[in-house]
Amino acid sequence: MFSFAAPLALFGLISLPMIYWLLRVTPPRPREIVFPPTKILRELKPDEETPAKTPWWLMALRLALAAALIFAMAGPVWAPSGVVASSTPTLIVLDDGWTAAPTWERRLAGAASIIECAARAGGPVAVALASESAAPVPGDGPRAMEKLRSARPKPFLPDRKAIGEQVAAFAHAHKATRMVWISDGVVQGDASGFVRVLKESGASGVEIYVEDHAPRALAAPTNDAAALSVDVLRIGDDASAVVDALDAKGRTVGRAEVDFGGARRVRAKIELPVELRNEVSHLRIQGENSAGAVALLDARSKVKRVALIGGGAADEAQPLLSPLYYLEKALAPFAQIRTARPGVVDPVQALLAEQPNILGLADVGLAPGETFDAVSRFVEEGGTLIRFAGPRLANADDGLLPVRLRRNGRVLGGAMSWEEPKALAEFDATSPFFGLPASKDVTVQRQVLAEPDPGLADKTWARLSDGTPLVTAERRGKGLIVLFHVNADANWSNLPISGLFVEMLKRISAMAGESAPSSSERSGMVADPSALAPMRLLDGFGALGAPGLFAQSIPPGFDGPASAEHPPGLYGSGEAFVSVQTLRPTDEISAFDFAGAGLSANVLRAGGQLDLRGPLLVFALAAFIADALIALALAGKLRLRPLGAATAALFGLLCVMAMTSETRAESAPKSAATQRDKDAALTARLAYVISGDAHVDEISRLGLEALTQALNMRTSFSPGDPVGVDPAKDELAFYPLLYWPIVASAPQPPAKTVAKVTAYMKQGGTIIFDTRDALSQHVGGAPTPEAQWLRDLTKGLDIPPLEVTPRDHVITKTFYLLDGFVGRYANGETWVEALPPEPKDQAARPVRATDSVSAIVITSNDLASAWAHDKRGQPLFPLTPGGARQREFALRGGINLVMYTLTGNYKSDQVHVRDLLERLGQ
């Protein structure tokens, strides 16, 4: 872009001596004529003449010059925030909860403007944060600015009651105090009470400023057997929101867009395979950088795979008589259930082969043997075994139990009986069930008793009102064994048909996969051995980091709210951690009605103060020069014609220089090849199209790097490191293959770029368009955003008809023999050019296979994510349905695509070698 700074400076340097020369030029001296003395004396005139009056416009200019000098000496300042200076004490109260985080920098800028105004007027100023309880101390401007710069938004909503008391005390101690409240505009945090304090404080003035951004938040995240869902809250007029599901490394796993309509709270659902949903560590609203816009998922949020086996015969397993029926109903909302297929000889080992997290045995005895050893290994390696009592278990000699059992159970009306059914006792504080209501409606008629061995109390999670254990558990290796001393159906107790049974199983399921607490954790690293220490906590902007100095451990079953002592984040250690959310499931956010409270709120406009002394002095200097030139012109001592000619010549010279500079700037990139183009011409490379999404571009780079390594190791083709290209700027002819990941949020390329891509494809280049949406596609349904984006792009491309890749297509035989092309997903289809007859008019032909190579390949299986791995060679993304075999076939498919692009119809000719030889008679 051409800058006028240098020409203006040149104009100033040239014009000053020119003006000086014009002023020094005098008209030619006239010829001397001798007159008589009398006539000479009569015609003498004074050298100086005083006009009768000064022109009004010249007088106005001089008055403006004087006014500019006077105002400049006064030091005027323009405050964009609309705050005027005041010499009275000023108290600024700044809301610093998570609702202020998205516009935090603008809030600080507005507060800084207020501080500068107050300091300029000479009045004391104090800054108080809503999360503080200490009394604000008035001071000078630099001291207030220092406190303001050290402020950070908190990951919770502070209660303004404590700071309200300090504000009232400050106003009482400093008469005529000016109150300024920079509010987040929400009701939560006792906004009405704080307004009441401001009104009753006796301040000389109360000013309220709010930002024009309305916060959004997430609440009540759940990951059940159906989908990953979360509530999205708003208080503004946003029509929609996009919620991203991210893993522990910050990579986007899934995404959901919600339409609010007229609601303030809607439910967003992200439907992904269980394996992918279990990789999600947190949810985040796009474009909302605050702790409230983040919902954390912990070990309890993972969907567990539960294998269930019943001890009853198949002919006895009627729906309401089978224990498995009640277990399936209780576990279905939050777990994936697996049951053995009919006719399986050993159902236990068959289900263990599916790698469940939990194995549930309903009245099943385990005799020593292969099955017993398999279950033992399952528990030792970290599995959870849940067992339910029954006639078979009561009489079995089984070692996979947390406690020793008596041979005879306790039955209502028997020898070892009670006269009436027993109810539940309250859960102990050390029990995982602590916090659940011990309903008196749950009763037990029969149970299997435990031997009163030492340590039985430590293994008891639930007990009856008479103290006998109902649920016992024991850590075994890395795993856990849990025993319900009643059956899983309603014969012995009504517990399996109660809501408490569902909650108990849910908590046991959440513990599956957790490691046992270490000895150091048990021995007093925290005051309460059952408390969970902070591990990683959210800051006000929604980023996970190390816990601060004031964060305290949480007790078991803690459900909030988040506070300074218990900030939102992850608590625990290892894999046994729980999350504390910024918002509880029932929390709401709503806008505060300042007008209803009798106050008016102004929009806080960010930006510092503008010192007007400089502009006024510049105006005064320009007015002074103009006045001098006008005075010379009125006196007849300034020749305008030479000045005008010189000025016109100077501006003409400047215009020529500007045009020359722009012409050189436009022609320079076209005249010489860049070093990047030279490297690409000398070394063959794979390339990917830069999408604008840094995360997607990084996946493309890592995926092509892994594919390049595979090509170097397995083939004779040795490409260089892959590069990212921008079709609008870079030359594409150097790259035989382009990988183009589709990002629905990216803008469509301009027509000039589309024409460039079309020319690349016509000249022999191949582009792999990857929509990466195989899991979200529905047969016969509306196109996904990525598919619609690709459709819009292809409207400008001259592409031929496409078809799903046939099984006998040459692309499946170029290096490996393949049936299809899989990536991170395996259910998507791959489309290639359906070769039409070669047209006679080559100039009018569409972009079609050059040398029998399809110029376009479209897939939805996310190839790059399947290829990508880290520096140690470890895969970065899980596959669906998964397995090393799928990853190997994805890599083989990538090699085939590269070989297909490079070799053309070579392999196709090889396929027909036998027929060609027969035709030649050899």
C-alpha cells in the first residue's frame, strides 16, 4: 500500500525554500525619470499604509489561533468512556467474576480512563474488586493503576455482600464520594442488594457502566449411553451457539450447534461413538472465553461397558423374574450393556474378550478353573467386578469376594431371622454412597451374612439398620470387587426396583477404572483422608492450570457451588478425579434490570484518553503560517503564479512517484519465483490446503508427515517434507497431490482462486477433498455443513460426473490390493471421477482424468487423523470402530492414492498385460 508520509515530508522540504525564494523576489527596478522637484514632492507617498479595517475572515482566523493556544496551554483531554474528571474521592468497584472475562481487557481500559480522569483532577481514587472483602484504600492514580493491572477475573461469581459493606464504610468515611460501578450486568451475586447499598451510601453520585456483551454459559453436562449433552444458557439476544467437545490435548472431537429460538436455556447434544465421547475432557462455547463457558468431564462421566451374566437357566429368564432385567434397566441410562449370546459355552470368557470395564455376576458361582483365572486377571488389571448374592453364591466356595460369607443366609422367619424386614441405615462419610438418601421404603427380607472378620467395617459401604452389611467392597490389585448381599431381583429385597439402586450402580460405575489411593494420600497429605485435593483448576478465562494457594480440598459428594475456596476444576489424583463445575445443574444466569432499580446504566466504551494539546498546537502552527501568507498576499509581496506553478509541478511529481511505486509493487511478485517455489520444483512433496483452522491444519501436517515417512520406508518414492499451500497465493503446479480438509466455518474462496484450482486440475493435478463428517452423515437426510460447503465450492469447478470407487478400480491396485479407503472412520464412501468417453473438442473438455487419473477424490473418512502420529510414532487419534488393522489399512490407502497420482494408467496397463500378450500372440 502506498504511504503519503514520505511524499509529504519531501513536499515540506521543497516548499520551505521555495516560499523563502518567492518572498525574496522583487519586481524589476523601473527606469529612472527626472521630474521637476515640485512634482516629485507632490507625488511622494508613505511607504506603509494602514487599511481602514481587517477582513472578518482574517480576524476569525486570528481569534481561532489565539483560542487554540489558550486551550492547548490548559491541557484538555477527551475521555471516550464519557467519564468527567472530579476532584472528590472516587471509588471504582469492578465486577471480576467469570461473567466479566470475555470483555476483561475492555473493562480494564474503561476503568483506566476513569482513574486517569480522577488523577488529573487531583482527587484520591480507590479500586475495589467484587470478590474482595478488604476495605478499599484511597490513593493517587499510579497506585490505583497498579492494583487494576494486577486484577484477574475469577472462575466463580462472587457474592457482593462483603464488598457492599466495605463500600458503605468508605462512603461514610469520605464525604461526597463518587461511586463508579463497572458491572457485569447479571442478577447473580446479590446485585439487587449491592444497588441498595449504593443508594443508601450517601455518595455524591453513582455511575454504572456495563459492557455490551451478554455472557453465555454451560451447565449440567452428562455423558450417557445415548449422547454427550449439556445445557447452554444465555441472557442476550444470541440466536445460536456452537459447543465444541475437546479432548485432554485441546483437539476438537465433536461439535454441536444449538438454536435458542425464544428460550434462554437449551440442550445441546453431541452424538459420537462411545470411544470418542470417552476421550472428551471438556466442552466449550466457541468465542466465549470464560470459566462459565466450560463444562468439565471427569472419570464419572465416561460411559462404561458393562458385561452382565445371570446364574439362572435360560428357560427361567422371564422378563420380570430374571435378575438381568433389573440390572439392564438400572444401568441402561449411563452404560453400554453387553450380554452373552445364546448357546455360548463359556459366557464369562466370551464377554471378557469384549474388554468391558465392569463385569456383573448375578448369583453366579466361580469354581477354580480357566474362567476363575480369567476373572481374576480382569480384576487384577483394573476391572470392576460387581456380584449379587443368591442361592448359588451362598453355597459356593468362591475366592473372588470381598468378605467371607456364612453358609446359611439370613431369612425372614427362619432360625437366624428378624421379625420384620429391615430398613437401610444412613451411609457413612467414608462410603462412596455418602450423600445419597437412605430411603426407609427400601427393605430387605433376606440376605447373605458376612463373617465378622477384622476389617469388615472398613469394607462395608452400606449396612442395614441392625448393622449387618448390605454392600461390601475390596480393592484387589488395580481393580475392585463389590458384593451386594441381596439378589439383583425383587425376591430378597425391593432395593432393585428403587431409584436408590440406580444411583448406587451409577456411583460404582463412575469408580470403574480408578486406581486405589496411594499410601501417601492415605497418611495425611490432606487433613481428611477422604477429601480430594485440587489437581487442575480453571481460571476466569476458562483455561486449566495449576491450583492456586487458596484452593482447598473438597469432601466426597461435593456439589458446589464453586467459590474461592473450591474453584471449578479437577480434584483428586491420577485417574481417580472428579470435576467441580462453574455452574451447578440448576443454576441460571439472568440480566439485572437497572431501570427497575431506579438507576441508569451506560455502555462502557473501551479506550484511553486523548490528549488534545498536540492537535491544538498543530492547528495553531498551521493557522500562523496561513496568517503570514495571507498578510504577504494582501501587501502585494507574494506572487501566486510562480507558487501555483511550483505546487502543481510538485504534486505531479508525487503522483508519478506513487504510480511508479504501485506498478513496481504489483509487478515484483510476478517477475521472480520465490525460494519456496524453487524448492518445490526441485523436490517432490505432498501438500495440504491451509483451511484457516489452526487445529485442522496441524492435523493435516502431521498426517502427511506420517504418510511421507511411510512412502520413504515402503516405496521407492522419497518425497520431501509436506507443506501447506494457499490456493489464492501459492503456485500449485509444483505439487502433484493436494489434500484439502473441509472446514464449514471457512469462507468460500473467491472466483479467481476457484479458476486457479480448476486450471490445476485440468493440467494433471489431483485434489483429495476430505469432509471429515462420516459419523454425522445420514442417508437421505440434509447435507452436513461440510458437505454443503464442498457443494458450494464445486459449483465453480468444471468437474465431471462422479461415482463411488468401484472395487476393481485401478486406485485399489496401485501398490496394495484394497477393497476401500478408510481413515479415522470406516463408514464413509470415497468418490472418484466416472470416466466418460474422451470428447473430440479438447479445449471444451471438463476436468477429468488426465492419463487415466481422477482429478478429484472426495471422502468423508478423515484420512489425515488416521495417519497422524507424534514424534514417538504413537497415534494421535482413536479410530472408529478402531484397531491397529484399521490404522494400517488407512496408511495403505494413502500410499495407493499417492502412487495412483504419480503413475497414472501404468498399473491399469499392468492389470491387462496377460490380455495384451495373448493378443500379440506371445
